[in-house]
Amino acid sequence: MSFEIWLSFALLVFLVVMSPGPSILIGMSHALRYGARPTLMTALGDVTANMIQMLIAALGLGAVLATSATAFAIVK
């Protein structure tokens, strides 16, 4: 990979990572509306949900769902 392509990729990744996502937006919304304690609970719930999603992905559920229509229908 040439340096120019790598630099373009790195810049794109930086922009995507720095853009606020739904977690940041709900955190800001809760902070402005409800205060610190509810915002901490929201952040804890968000982190917990992200950890569960990472665990499921690591266990390969995506591969199972991609190959089994029945499993996909059950999860859906």
C-alpha cells in the first residue's frame, strides 16, 4: 500500500471516529435535560450494551445467523 493511500485511509478513519454517534448524542441530551446522575446511568447502560454486543460478535453469532435462516428468524 502506498503512503498516499494509507494517509487517505488514516484521515477517513480519523474523521469517522471523531464524529459523534448516537451514544454521544444521548449522553449530551440526558446531561442537559436530567443532570449528572441519570447521565452516568445512561453511560453505564450504553457501555454494558456495547460489551454485550462485542461478546456476541466474538462468539461468532454473526456467522451462525448468516448461515441459518431459522436462527436469524428466532433472533429477529
